[in-house]
Amino acid sequence: MRGVGGPLLCIGDLLCDENYEQLNKALAGTDHSWTGLTLKLCTALDTAKKLIESTNSNVTMLSENVGELEKMIKKGDSAIAEVRSIHSSKAKGLLHPVRVNPDQNSLSISVDSEV
């Protein structure tokens, strides 16, 4: 019995239809064939656990990468805002020559007060 899809796993996603039906019949009956089929179920569940752990690890790494990208975007937005401010001030004739400080990690623009 296959799952309908979506992000959640069900036992039917891990076992083939034949094994799933055999396990259901064995559990409904009185023979001991259910023990071997239960082992298949446990193996399938162990596989699901490993899949989930791998997915969680990938999600954590992706989340960290998104955080780094957000920091870069904020720095870029800040630099753009600062450049726009300087451009606006220069258009009004309020600025003297601009000096960029290259020895800092982030963009820093200072305005020389002397011409």
C-alpha cells in the first residue's frame, strides 16, 4: 500500500506492496511467519530513520547557508543605501571628495572635509 505522497513517510512507502500485504495477513493469522516479515519492517524503519537523519542534517546545513546569504544581502543593502546617500548629497553640492577605507572588512566610506 503506497502513500499518497507529501513530505511524510508511511510504512507503505518503505515496504513493497507484496511485503506489506504479507505482513498484514501474517499478523491476522496464527502462524509464525510474521517474525521474518517484522524483521523486514524493522529494516525498513531503520532505513527511514537514516533517511530522516540525513534530511535533518541537510536542512541544518541549508539553514546555515541561508543565514550567511542574509548577512551578505544586508551588507549589500547597507552599502547601496550609503552610496545613494552620498550620491544624493553630492547632487546637492554638500560633499567634498570621498575616500574609501579598503583596510576594513565591510564597506566604509568617509567624506573628506578638506578639499
